[in-house]
Amino acid sequence: MIEQCKAEYLLSDDITNIKSFDFTDRNLQNPLENGGFISKFEIKVNRQGTLNAFVGSFEAKLYEGVFLNTMPNSPETHWK
């Protein structure tokens, strides 16, 4: 199920950057090889509440000044 998660419902830090890729880097190896998507991370809970889901989101720079952003603090789009 895909839903828009509003930032006020988060129990943890607003943004936890798990992994970043610069696809404009011509020396970037295939991110699917050599554990490219494997990453250790820590989620710090800031307040009490009921955990219903883990939220995943991304921000992609498509062109200078043009971004696709699905972060909870961004305006809602059809990408949710």
C-alpha cells in the first residue's frame, strides 16, 4: 500500500539518509553490485506512539532546479 505520510506522524528523526547515489558520476559502479544498496543505519525515536509502518522516500534531482521529491515534508504529488 502506498500512502502519503505527513511529517507530523513520524516518530523518528524527520530524515534519516540511508544511502546516496550520484548517477552523474561516470565512475559510479552499478549500485546493485558489491552491496550497493546494503547500508547500516540507525533510527532514533523522538516520541511515543504506535509504529504502523516504516516509511521510505527519496529525492531525485532530474535537472538543474527540477526535483522529484517523495519526502514526508514535501508537497504531495501523484508519486505519493
